Amino acid sequence: MDVGIVRSVNGFRALASACAAAAALCAGAGAAVASSPPPPPPTGGGTPPPPASTSAPTTTQTTTQTTTSTSASTSTSTTPPPDRRPPAAVSGLHAITTVPGKITLRWSNPPASDLAGIELRRAWGGACPSSPHDGVRVGGTGIRTAQVDTGAADNTRYCYAAFAFDGHGNYSRAALDRRVTNPGDRTAPGPVTGLAVTANARGQVIVSWHNPQRAGIAFDAVRRGVYPSCPTGPADGSPVGGESVRSSQVDASARPGVTYCYRVFALDAAGNASAAAGGDATLPKPAVPHRAPAPGPVAHASRGGLTSTLVRAVAIAGFLLLLVTVLATVKTRRRAHSTAYLPAARGQFAPARQFGPRVAMTASGPGVLVIPALAVLGCSVAIALVLLNL
């Protein structure tokens, strides 16, 4: 009996396995039929045939699967709206102008998660860039907090603007720094040393010195003034020589007997002048050489002086003789006149014819002509001496 029971149990188990296999086969066939596409419509038109009838559970499962796949495809194809929100502006934009020829810009970036870069722009004068496309770009567009501008000129006014932007091309408002001017080089070179001012044998002034050790000297300026008006700057007084780097200068235009004060300045390319280094110099006046008189002109002058003295003596003597002659003649005529009329005064009337010739004969004679002749000669010589300025 035990053997029969065992066999019955085994038979039931085999039957159950067969039923399960049949059920699985049926379920597979039904799923294949449900998933197959519908047949195409006939080419001749008309109403397509109705689909094959399926069981209710199979139809419900297919409809649910189709609705789910449609919803999934719809949610995947939806595009989010574009980003239109710009990042915040940079803060603390300021310029540093301590180095000639360079302007350093510094700032702080905004705390934006999508920050992509910084656009720095520069404009000349009082006009500032109002957009990231105005003015001139300075540097690149990466994310940074400092930028050195080497294209800006010294002593020129600029306005800088910084813009922050994200990956979608949204730019922040401008952060400005106005009235930026680099004063450039304001450091003067050191003064020249060892200045010496001397005069040479040719009447020239020699100015020599040593230049400062600092590099960047463009030229030396030598200026001259007449004491006490000495030059106080590289534009005062009169220039001596050109504008070049040298250690000595010759002044060939100095005048003897004048006291000059010389000043030497070292200048750099920016026009900064060093302190003045100076010295004074006076060229002595040349001595007048003593020359002995030539013997010829002296002898001639002696002879001329002697001749002039003799002529003057003769002229004076002739003038005196003339004066004496005039006085003697006047006196003689007065005496003769009184003698001729004396008899008439006594009552003796002598004939005039007899008295006249006798008086004339008495007053005439060879000696009487010598004195007038000498007088006339002396007067002539005196007149000649006055005319000749002897």
C-alpha cells in the first residue's frame, strides 16, 4: 500500500508539472500576439479589418504599458528656460599708480556659482565704458582679481570699468574707477660730485665733474651765470655745450675779468633734475706788454720840438720888434711935428717947402727900413705857426 501511495503522489506531481508548462506556453503565445504590430491597411482603401480579439487581461496590460512609455517620452523632451540672470558686479575696483609706465587694477569677484570671467575695459578722458564693448580691453577674460595695464601712458587721465559675466553671456553692471592718472617717474637722480672749475692757458674755462651712479640719466646740463646771478635750475642762465651725458665741458666764450658761476645738473628721461652742483671762476685780464719807444720817432719828435721852439722864439722876437718899431715911429713923428712948427710959434715963418724935405730926409735912411722888415717877418712867422698849430 505504501508503494501505491508513492506512485499516486508521483503521478500528481507529474500532472502538476505538465499543467504548469502548458500554462506558461499559453501565456507566452498571448504576449507575442499582444506585442505584434497591427497589419498595414489594404492598398485598395476601405476600412481596415478589426484587430484580433484577445482576452481582457491581455488588452488591459498593453494599454497600461503604452501610456507609461508616452509619458516618459514627453517628460524627457521638455527644455528648461534660458538663464537670463547676470551675476553681481565686482567690488572694490581701484588703481595703483606707483610704478611709472604701469597701472595695476585690483578688485573682488562676486560670489556667483556660474561666474565665467571678468571683462576689463579702459577709456580715455572723462568718458567711462558703459558696456563690455566700449573702450579698449585690458588683459584677457579669465577669472582673476588683478590686472596690470602696460599700455596706458603716464600723465594721462583714464577711466576703467570691470564687468563680470557667466557661462550664458550675461554681464553684470559696470564697476568703475574714474580719474586714474599715473604721474610717472618723479624720482630725481642724485647730484653730480667732484665739480671743478679751472682756466687753461688759452683763456678758456674747464668744468669737470662725476655723474651719479643711478642708472637712467639722459643728459647733463651745464648752465652759466654772471656772479651773483647764479643759475638755480636747469633752465636758468646760459647753456654751455649741448645736452649729452659727459663728464667735462669747455667754455670758450668766457670773457676775461668777469666772474662766472657754473652749475651742473643731471636729468633723466622724465625730466627730473638733480640738485645743483656749482663752482665759480674768473678769467684774469691779459697784461698789457711794455714796449720801448722806437729811436726814430723819438729823435724826430725831439728835432721837431726844437724847431718849433726856435720858430716860436723868432716869432715872439719879431712881434716885439714890430711893437718897438711902431712905438718908435709914433714917437719920432710927434717929435718931428713939434720941431717943424716951433719957428712959427716964435714968429719966424720958415717956408714950408724948405722944412718938409728936410724933415723927410731926416726921417729916412737905410737903417729905418731894417726894423719894419724884421717886424713884418716876425708877424708872418707868428701867423704861420698859429695856422700850423705848432
